[in-house]
Amino acid sequence: MKNLDIKFEDIPVKKLSYKPIEKKILSLIEQLKAASDYKTGLKVINAFERYMSKFSTNVTVISIRYSLNTTDEKIAKYQDIVDEMSPLIGNLINMWNKVLLKVPFRAELEKKFTPYYFTMIENSLKSFDEKIIPELIEINKLSSTYDKILGSAQIEYKGKIYNIPQMGKFAKSKDRNERRDAAIKVDEFFQAHEQEIGDIYGKLVLLRDQAAKKLGFKDFVELGYLSLGRVDYNAEMVTKYRKQIAEEVVPVAQKLCKAQAKRIGIPFKKMYSYDYNLMFLSGNPEPIGDAKYLVDSATKMYHEMSKESGEFFDFMKEHHLLDLEARPGKQPGGYMTFLDDYKFPFIFSNFNGTEGDVSTLTHEVGHAFQGYLSRNIKPADFRHATLETSEIHSMSMEFFAWPWMKLFFGKEADKYCYGHLVDSIQFLPYGITIDEFQHWVYTHPRATHEERCAAYQEIERRYTPHKVYPDEMKVAKHGGWWMRQSHIFGVPFYYIDYTLAQVCAFQFLVEMDKNQPKAWKKYLKLCKCGGRYPYCQTLAKNHLRNPFEEGNVAKVIRPLKKILNRFDESKF
Ligand SMILES: [Zn+2]
């Protein structure tokens, strides 16, 4: 057991080398092959788990350090080594899994670990084979290059240098010229890198397509789904689900866009994409304090919310597991990750003084809280759910934080909640745009960059027809907005997950509105469930409506209109 008083910065960063890791795993594989009874086998499996926990902790420490400072050359090298070896490690795990599936005591293991444990293993065997290692190595390198390009963005604006997340503050400015200029500045960055980023994506698509074909798939779509651990739904169900969103949510979102235009005093027909960043003429609500103030307020909130959440948040602070402010050199975005050996969640974000800081904080805390509640689940594979389930934990937490928004926004608390809900509804059409685009891309792997942009534009116009770009935003205007959506590069098909989770988080919002303690209890149960079940089963076990079932999207969306109507827009 590790020293539990340790702080994040005390965790050693180790340069990994492949050979000793390979030797250790191969020896464990031999031991598993030799195990003839359940008891001996379980001992080997536990030893393997312990070793993999140590390995994954080392890898995660490197990736956190790298994201905190992409200009640190030593860590960048360590990260390169990890990127290069990760497919090889994947292969070793594959070898382990093949042996595990054939052990003579499988029935006893299934009883202990549940059949889903083996479904996951079978699934990962289908989605990986030694012969695709060269493609995977190349894919890792290309996605790191993409991250590096975006992370190193140095945008000059009003005599100062900003990275992309830092530009967010200007993009949401009350001053229309500032909004416009900021949007153009960011687009100019993509203009300067369009060819490079377009090439990277083209190569990624071909490599993924090639890997899928080597494994016997028609194209990358099915492989992409399997790689995300989607065992109880498929692309066809997702297509029908997108249709439900298109029919039920797109009209509501359009109405909200029109109301927004009216609110901010710009005729709907004259609204530009950057205007939608401004929810209110009086300006978007801003947090009433700096990062330290936000953390203090969060401490108060989580203590008042429940015993569990209070203990958890103290834990995060005690061990320095929050790195929240934007700095040059830091990777954009926000994430939560987990250090297995220490059972530490870690939260990374880029605070820039906008209301997004509060939603990022509450969002990532939702992930971290779930990780904390599930930290002792065994086997460790069940601690974390697949992505569309994990996002329910985070997005629901954003809503559970509503009653405390006064702490963060003072008089503007209601304005924040209203904006948050509108934003969450407006997000769904964008979410399905990104998803449909990727399905198009991987079923047309040989398309050119221009053809991809044209496809994106066509989909974008269908689901978000209000998005009109000024001529100066050359990249966005010709259908290149997707280039800034990092998920498309790093984790294909991971995006619809946010929409699937949002539909579930809305259910928590409606329930907490009726009966907060009951909704919170249900949420705790869901978090503690971790990744024991695949998505649809998790929903069924926790009495949540499944978005794939025809009619369920409508049932979830309708009660939101009532909540929306309760806010007095004229006050904002
Ligand atoms: Zn998330």
C-alpha cells in the first residue's frame, strides 16, 4: 500500500522501458497457463492486476505531467516512449486475455467476476491483434502531434499572447467586436494549420480503416464501437437515436436560438456563430472570485451537499489533485483521470475567468467523485464505466450543484442555471453533428480534406442551421469547424457519448426538482455501480430511461420546457 499522505507532486515520475515490463507480463502469462485450479489461478490474476495497476499509474503520472506542461522536453520524451510502447503493451494484454479465456476454471471465475467481465475480454480480443500494432503506433504519434499543435497555439490579441482556452473569455465578450475578433483570431490559427491538421486527420482515417480491414471488419465503424466497449448497442441504434434528437431537440434548440437573438438584441437573421457565445445582453454570468475563491466555494458546497461529497472534496485538496488554472504550455480542455496505485482521482482544467470554470469544476468533480466512490471495486476493470455512462456521473453533478450557484455567481445564479440548461439543450444538435460526421468519414475513408469539409458543412446546416460564419472565419465557413474538436482525432466515435449522457443527466435534473434527497440517493447508487455493467444495463439497473428506446428522448425533453419556463428571462 502506498503512503496515503502523499501529494501529487511527490509521486515519482519514472521513465518507462519496455523490456522489463514485457518480461514481467510474459512471466505472469506463463504462470496463468500453468495454473490448473481456481485458487492458484486467482493468485496469478491478482498479481497481474497489481502489476498493471503499477504500470498504469506510471503511465498516468507521465500523461498528467505532460498535459500540465507540454513544453517540458524531458516529460515529452517520456510521453513519446509511452505512446510508442502502448500498442506493444496492448499486445501483451491481448496474450494474457487469450490465456484467461481458456483457463479450466473459467466457470468459477465467471461466478466471481460476472459473465460481463469475459464479454469485455472477448470484445477487446476482437478489437485488437498484433498485426495492427504498426498502425496503432502511427495513430498514437499522429494524435500526439495534433495535441501538440493545439497546445502550443500562441494567439496574439491586443498585445498579449493567449492559448486557445484563454481566448474563450474574449469569445464570450459583451462587446460584439471583441467576440468577433476573438473568433476570427482562433480561426486564423486553424487557417495557418489547416493543411497540417487536415493531413494528420487524413492519415489517421486511413490507418484506422486499414487496421479495421486487417481485423476482418468492413470498415472502421464497428471496430471503433468495439474499441469503446460498446457491447449492448450498435451504429444502427445510434442512427435512430440521432433521428430522435433531430426530431425532438433540433426544433427546441432553434427556438432557444431565436429567443437568444431577441434577448441580445440582434435580429435572428443577422446572428453570426460568435454571437451565440453570448447568452445575455448584460453579459454572461461571471464567477465572483478567482480560482482560490471557486475552490473555497466548492468546499462549502460539497460539504453541504452530502457527507460523501464533503469527504471526497477534502481528499482532493489534501493531496493536491486539482490543477485548474490556464497557463501557456498547458494542454487545452479539462479531464479527470485516476491513479490506480494511490486510488487518487486527478482533475485538470483551464480556468479562464468565465462561467465555464464553474461548469468544468462541477463536471470533472462528478467524474472524480464517481472514481472516489468506486475506488475499491474489484476487479479494477469494473471501477470505471464506459464513456457514455461516465458522462452521466459528471453531467448530473453539474445539475446537482444548482442550489449552490449563488456561492459562485452571487445575484447572477439564476442566470447561470438558465444559461446552463439552454446550453445543454443546444449542445445536443452539435453532438449529433460531430457523430454523424465521423460515421460519414469512416465510411468514406478515401475522401479528401475538401470532401470531408463539404460533408461536415452539409450535416452542420441540417442540425444547426443558425450557425452562420463571417467571411473572415475561412476555415469554419468552408466546413472545417470539426478540426478543433479533439475527440475526433484522439478517440473516434467518442462524442455521441456526451449526448447520450446528457439525456440521462436531464432525468436527474427533473427528479431533483421533484425530490432532491431521492434523486441524490439514486445518483450515489449509480456512481457506486462503477463499470460493473454495460451502458443499457446500467440504465436499467438504475431506473433511467434508455435514450435508444423510441419515444424516450421526447419523454425526457418535454418536462425540461416546464423548468425553462420557470425562469424569468426578462431579468437577465
Ligand atoms: Zn466528462
